[in-house]
Amino acid sequence: VIWKGNGKDADLNPRCHEMSHTFFRTLIIDQVDLIDSGMEITAICGTESHKTVLKVDELPVDFVKFLPRKTSGKEGQEVTISVTLNHPIDISKVVWLKDGKPLEINKDYSIDTVGCSVSLTLRRAKYEDSGKYTVVCDGIDCSTHLSIQGKPVLKNVTEKKPVIHKYDDSVSVRMKNVTLDNSGIVRVIAESPLGQCIKEIKLKIVDKPSEPLDLQFKDVTEDSVFLSWQPPVETNGAPLTGYVIERKGVDNNRWRPCGQVKPNKLTFVAEDLFCNQVYGFRILAVNEVGESEPCETVDVLTLESSEPVSESSELFIPKIAILATPQVSVTVDETKVTLRWEECPETSLYKVERKKVGEQEWLEIANTDRSKFKDRSITESGEYTYQVTATGIHAISSPSQETEPVKVLVPGSEMHELKTEKKLEAGDSESETTILAEKSVTKDSNKTEEAQLSSEGVANETGEEKKPKKIVKKNVPENKGEETLQEVKENRKEKKVVKKVAKKGLVKAEKTKVELISGKPGEITAQIAETGVSVEWKKDGKALDASYTVTNAGGVSTVKIPTVDVNASGSFTCKVKSSEGDEEEVSIAVTVKLPEVPKVEAEQSVVEVKVGDSAKLSAKISEPTSSANWTKDNKPIKEDGNLKAQISPDGTAQLTISKTDSAHAGIYKLNVENEAGKGKVEIALRIKGAAKGAPGIPTGPIVFDEVTESTAEFSWKAPENNGGCEITGYNVERKEEKNKGWKQCGKTKELNFKVDGLESDTGYDVKVSAINTMGTGVALEAKLTTLKKKESEKKSEKSEIEEKKSEEKREEVSDLKPIGKPELMSSTATSIVLKWASDNDDVTFTIQMKEANSKRPWSVAAKDIAECSATISQLKEGTSYLFRVIAQNKSGQTVTSEQSEAIECKDTQASQKPAFTSAPADLTAIKNTKNKITAEFTGHPAPEVHWFKNKKEIFSGKRQWIETAAGVTSLTIGEMREDDEGEYKIVVKNTLGSAEHSCKLSMDQLPEINRVDRYASTLVFDKGETVKLRLSFSG
């Protein structure tokens, strides 16, 4: 065998040498480089030759020598840290970081790459150069902690003092960015003129433990290793809960946990390893805060397999099966040729070959496991044909029928005229040929002939027959489903029969049934040959009218319908005709689906973002809509530069807030409507980490409900901005207009207040400010003037007389039936639910109320009520009230009920300690799937709900979110990953106690075999040889 590389003898290249074994010849190229990629290698044996193209992939970068975990140096001296890679790398792919930030290169630093070594040099090290240094080489990294020893340096450190918030009866101390040094006694001293009191609080700061020490290994076998280590020096205030052992392969940069042990165990046996493989191991210590930094890594080489392997020089050729022959279609786009074929059963790889028209030799250009291939390797203009062969384990097919020649024009390469002779009959438009072969070997064949056939069969595995040979036709025995490798190879090359083949592949429909939605745009597509064809579409046998648009591009013909209606249903036919006169058509049945009531589903029912970040509220609309609008807290949203709403063509409605603040938090609702009905969805937006502080000003104005000579009762509304915290109450102050000093009136949790002890006929200023846990907000102010003495009594008597006359007058002219006295249905600490009886139709009810022990006149509590029940809210706990109901019809006639008995506002529901009524069990989830953990609970007052994962509280985010409503709480994980595994705990608590429940979430993965490339083609072994085949899998 003569080997050539790019037309030159391989013997002239000192890196090339040949290895021979029986009928096999192998060319070995030493120290292959990227510049060798694209080399055309030719093997010549006698009059036959075979070509292939060498492809060289760049070797991935990996560390051969890592940075040490700790490095030290002396101040003023030169310090160098370096790593060694498996091959040289361009300096542009090297990045050095200090404490996670890119290192600014200046005269004090230098970065060098010499061969496979990458180094960083500090010319005159300083104490400030101490820190964590990381080198990133083409996507992989390793780090070291550098400490520079020198003279002590005084730093000008400004101590961050704790923030102290004072309230009327309490004080809070806030310490930010605490460290382990902050552990100790916090002393709070309260002083007054009468003395002082001291409160000491023990503060304990905990942190992750330090890394384990002295990792070692011993007792290495083919599939296991014994590991041991020492505990960390510091646990940092929290006892250890265990150790995690991690492992990675030598060709993988990802660390995976392979086991965990209790804190009192310092050994571990790693099993299920592969023989003669290098593995890296490291240990992490764990406490309640989290995992430590990993210890120093050790690399372990497992032993080779001890199973005996026998040797034999006798060549064994296995029996093989014959696969179905692929049917290939070809299209061309400029210099790119695309081949497509139907998948053949039991096929693992397809061999793709190409030759230029006029030449005899086939060039193997690819092996692929897909049913499609794009050839971009053509560098010379001309006409080319292709053939595809299916291969499997001990199975092979005949080469496919040679494709029609395709013309490729390469810029800069002239098109040569092809001088080919066609021996087809006149008028015959078909030019494709099919090569069939028949061959049988009789039992009387001598040994010399058998050896000759074996040699030819094996040699033909790497090449095709170039010249026709004389065929000796013999009797063919009955086909038993199996042939030897030699027989299949001989059958391919012996006899050539010219056969006309019908034209196929002009048109194909991916879907023969298409459903379109009324009111939306629609498309109907079919795949067609890219060149030399004409396309005609029809609907129910008739040509398409002007409402349809037909486009042909990129091998696809498309019928576009601007707006689908019921008339679009029917049978569409795509007819394709080639330039040679061949025709083919395909039918597609189209049905039209009428719109349904729009369904709206939020991508996330609760969205949490940080203050200042952008927020996107998205919902999927299932049906076409005529209108869609967003509201916040039941108020229409106005778009501006910061807030924008839009609906994408796929039906996704999105509300975008470019920059959020605490005022954007609330309940957002998307309302949609079409001709079939309405739909809506609610999304809660929470502003996380908002600049919590004092609340905003209460919403005004202050309304004075009643003013006498010595009292004033007024009300207001809650502030729009609660400061990121719940409003805990309101502070009320007053002062006389002639004075400058404000006087405290009191505090209330309600939205109204009564001021006593005022002087008659005097002007006052009053102000109300909201309070939360962060402080007191800006006050809302108003003015009032008290009545003169006896003027209020006269006013009250006059009001009662006028009201009594008005009632008598209404009763005289009213045709309404009497209504029942209001009765209590239920009550809470701040509200009362009333009911009454009425036989009147088309009336509305107004409810009046007043305190049972007060001489104040009746006030309106609720109006325009259509039902015979109502809830009166914002009442004072422990206060008794009187109620009466007034009914009014459309003509203005009214009738008033008797006043109710005195009803006390109090919580009538019995208090209850939290308890779970339905709790989740341990769950195993599939990787990359959506999962939901749900629990149901009871309790009064309504319990608070907290979720924990591995003892750390978790909150809603983009990938996981928490929803709690009406005694049901759920945690949804959008896409299951390995780091979602762990123990999840749900805690519900109120003033009477708490309850908790834990469950474990683990991840499973669908089984997947990791294919080995060497098993993708036919394997040849010596007879009698012991064969060990091994596949790895995951799942």
C-alpha cells in the first residue's frame, strides 16, 4: 500500500509511518496539529485507491499543574505564581482576577505565557497585594490565596456604628455587615432624670466552617479508593453537621457529590469507579450556615483490569445483516449542498460519499447519525453526485442510488465543461443508475480462492471498486438472512445493471392535517425541491383567490391567510412540476377552530424584584382577544416612559416596569375579552430589598365628621406608600393656632380619631402621621374651629327635630313595606356583618350607625347596597354600636327600620393554634420538569407561613415562587435541577403557637446511555479473543 498526503508520498514526512497486521494497513501520523486539518490522505493498492479527509479538533485547555491553595511572599520582593496547561494558549485567552475583579495590569504586574506555562509576577510585592488570585484560561479557572508578609501597617478604618431607632416604648439596634468579630455582649442603656436601666444581649455570629485538612488516599483498586482527612480548624460558631465528598473525572471540570458522612467520621470509600482512570476528589465541611471551601484536591489513578485477555493471530470476520438502502434527495444553495433521506431501522451511522461528474473515484466526506447532511467542503466549481450507505453493529446496506448531478458555483473558481457520455436511449430523460450485484461462492472453491476473496473483502472496507471485473455467474443458494462480510462486499461491485428510476421527492407535507384558529393569521406549508420546479396550489380543486398569498423560498412553499375564517376550511393541494416534466402533488386537510372564552395564565403569580430593577409581568392568552388592559389595585394603569404594556404575536401579554420602587408593589390584574367572553388573571408584584423606611404621608384630606365645643372627630385614608413595611398605627397631634408647640393627642390603629379636652370657639391645627417599624412618616395637616358653648346643643336638638320631621314626612308619602330590624350575623375585632328582612323590590339600602352610649347623631356607614346584608368595617374593638337601615326606591320614597340592639364589635371566631390538615410527602422529581409542593393548614388568627430549604429560609424568585392564600401554601419550582434537592420545611405560626412539617425532595433523571464512538461502526476481533464491551449510562 502506498500512502500519500495532499498528493505527496507519506514516506517523505518524518511524522508518518505505516503499521501492518494480516490484511490491515494503518497510517500513523505523530504529533498531529491543527494545520493538518483538511489534509487529503490517499491509500493506493495496485490499481485501486481510496481517499479521505483528515479533520483535527483543537484539544480542550486543561490544567496539568494547578495554583497552590495558599501562596506567601515577602514585602518588597518579586513574587511569581504560575500554572501549567496541557498545551500552549494565546495570551488573549488568559485573564487574571484579584478578589473576583479583573487585575489592572501596570508596572507593578506582568503576565507571561511561555510554552504551556502561564504566570503572574508581582515585581515589588506590597502588603496590599494580599488576596485571592484567580487565573481563567479559555473558560477554566483555579485560585490561590496570596499573603504578603511585612511590617505592620496602620489603616484608617472608619468604624460603622450601629443604627439606633427609638420609639415611645421600645428601641431597636441595627448592625450591618456583621462579622465574627461582632460576637459578644450588646449593652443597651436607657436613661432619664430619675435613673437608668441596662439590658445586656448576648450576640453570637456564626459562619461557614474552614476547609477540611490533609486529604489522603490508600487501598486503590480497579473500582474503588479509600479516603481520609482531618477536621477543619474553625467551625466558626456552629457545630459541624457532616462532610460532603465530591468527585470529578480527569476530562471533566464539573464536580459532583459522590457521598456524605456524619461529622464524627473522617473516612470514606469511593466505589463504582472505572479501571485505569484518573479521578479528582475533595472534601467540604458543612454546618447550619452552609458548606466550607473545598480542601486541597487529590488525584487518584485506579488500577488496570485484572481480567485475562487472550491473543490470537487468526482473523475473525463476523456474520453481518443487510440494512435497508437509504433513499436520498439533494438540494443546492450556492456552495452548500443539502442531502436528506429517510431513517433506516437498526442504523447507527450513515456514510456519505461524493464524486465529481466525469471522475470514477468516490470520496468519503462524512459519517453522521442523522438523516440530514450539509456539504460545505466543495472548493471547486462543477457538477457533483452523492451516495449514502447505512451502517450498524454487524450490519450494512448497499450504497444508495446515485443522486442527480448538482451544479455548484464557487466564487473565484471557473466552471469547467464536463465531457461525459450518456449511453441512454434517445428521448429517455432519466439518467440515474442502480448497481446490483450477484455473487455466490461454491463449496468447491479452493483455499487460495477463499484467501483471495477475504483479502478483497477486507480491503474493500476502506474503498470502493474502481474498475469492472469479469463476472462468473453461478447458481445462487437460498438467502438465509445472513452473509459474510466478503460476500456483501463482492455483491456491491460485481455486476452493474442500468435501471430507470421514477422521480421522487418533488414535494412533501410535514402535516397532512392542519388546524387553524378563527380570527388569527394562518399558514399552510409544503417542502418542495429548491430549483427547477413550478408550484400550483388549489383549494377543493379550484385555484386560490386573491385573499391567499403564496411564497416559495428555501425549499418551502407557503400559503398565507391574513385572517382565518370558516371559509378557510377544506382540502388544499400542492402540485409540483419539474423541468423534465415529472409531477407530484400532496393534499393537506385544513379545519378551522372557532374562538373560545379567552383563558389567561400567568407565568408567575407572584413576582419579586429588587428595588431599582426592572419587573416583567407576563401572562399567556390562549385565544384571540378584542381588548386587553392592565389594572393595579383595581385602578387602570397609565403607560409612560417607565411603564409599558404590550402583547406579542404568540399571545403573551407583558407589562414592563423599567425601574421599580416601593410604590409599584401591589396586585396587578390583566383583563381580556373577545366575542366568546371575558378572562382575567392576577399577579402580585413584591419589591424585595426596597429602601425600607418611614411611610409616606396619609392620603387626605382630613374629614371632620363631628365637631363640638370640646371635641372633634375626624378621619383620613392610609398612605399610598407604606415604606416597605406594614403600617402599625397613626400618631395624632394638635396645637392652638396662636401657639407654636404641638401636643400629643394619642395613637390609633384605625383611620379615625376623636380629640377631647378642647376649648370652645378656638382654632386648632391637627396633624396625622403614619408609623411603621422603620419610623414615623410625614404628617398630614388640617385646621378646625370648635363651636361656641350651647351652640352645639342647639345644633344637635335642631338636627334631631329636622330629622324626625323628615322621617314623618317620608312615612306619610311612602308606599314601601316596612323592613326588619338589623341583626348580627358575625363580627371580628374591627368589623360587623348585619342582615335584615325586606319584601320591597327595586330598592337600595343605606345603613346608619352611632355608638350606643353616645349622643352623637346618626352617621352613614354604607350606602347603595342591593342585598339584605352588609359588612361594616373600620370599627373600634370593644365598642357597642346601634344600626338602622333605610330603604329607598327609584321614585325617592324611603322607609326606615327600627334601630338594632346594641352590638359589640369583637372577634367571635375562636382562636386556634396552627395545624396542618394536608402535608406533602417525600417527593422524587424528574430533571428539567416543573414541580409543586403544596400544604393545607388551619389557625386563627391567620398564621404566617415560612419556607425553609436545608434550614435556610427561601423566598420567591424567577425560577421558584411561593403562593399562600386561604389556608393553602405552595412552593413551585419551574425547572428541576440537582441543587434543588434537599430537605424542605414549612413553618406556620400565630400568637397561639406554631406547627412545622418537613419533606425531602430528590431528583431522578431519565436513563441515558453515553455512547462510545468506537461502537458506532463494525467491530472486527480475532477468533477466540476475549472481548469486553463497556458502556456507561446515567439516570
